[in-house]
Amino acid sequence: GEYPIRVRQCKEATEILSKVNPRIQSLRDASMDDIADAASSAGLEGVLLQRARHVVSENKRTVETADALERGDWEMVGRLMNESHSSMKNDYEVSCHEIDLLVELAQNSDGVYGSRLTGGGFGGCTVTLVKKEYAGRLMHYLIREYEKKTGKKCTCFETSPGDGAKAISV
């Protein structure tokens, strides 16, 4: 499948980046400046440049999203979600027409802060951050428009965030 190919491409990009900056042992160690340096001096280009740019920018967005969630800055969280989807679609190339359609429909709907692919890609699910009072209307809209445009049914459900993983005593 495509997933092992992405892993290999990221390893190849890391090897190129480590020639420019020896402290880079994994893409998580790289910055966008490192990527620019490797692109201009070490031949990081094409699909390897795209993969590296996605991983490094996604790591940065993850940290920024955590900060925005702590502050309750839903507009920023939504913007970062939208940027994430664009990067997964264009740089990491793990989205597909059906997912892009759901994301686009959601992103252009009232009350939506942001929407993106979730999971490993190549199909699956989207997650959308929407004002609670718009959630039901959005789900009905997505179900109707998705079927109208694809001839396929989709399932939508509402969920709420939890505290996340933590140690428990058993």
C-alpha cells in the first residue's frame, strides 16, 4: 500500500536533511528553515520536499493547536485544521476525492471553524470543529450533499472532547 511508501519517502528526506544539519535524525528534529536549506543546497526536491514539508509543518501545527485549545481559541484551531487538511491533501497526498468533498462542504458551512481528514488517510473519516448549535444542521447537510454529489451514503455523528489519555489506578 501507500503507507509504507510514505515512510520510506520520509526516511529519504531525513537522510538528505541530515547532510545539511547533522542533528536531524528524524523529521521531528527539522525546521522549515532546515527544509529550505536542504532544498537550496542538498537536492531536497519533488515528492521528498513535499513529504518533509508536510511532516515538519504538521508537527508545528500540532503544538500550535494544543496551545490554541488551551486558550479556547476556536478560530485558530479551525484555521490550523484547515491548513492540516490542505497539507495532507497536497504535500502528503493521503486524501481522496470523497474526503476532500466532505471537508470542502463542511469548511464552507455556517458555524464551522475547521475540518480535516483524520486517521491514516486514503479514505476514512473527517473531523469538523463546529459550533454546537450548528452541528445537527451540518450533519444533515453533509449527508444530503455527499449523497447528491457521489451517489454514496455517509454517516455523521456528534462527539465531544474528553480529557484525553491519563494514568489510572487499577
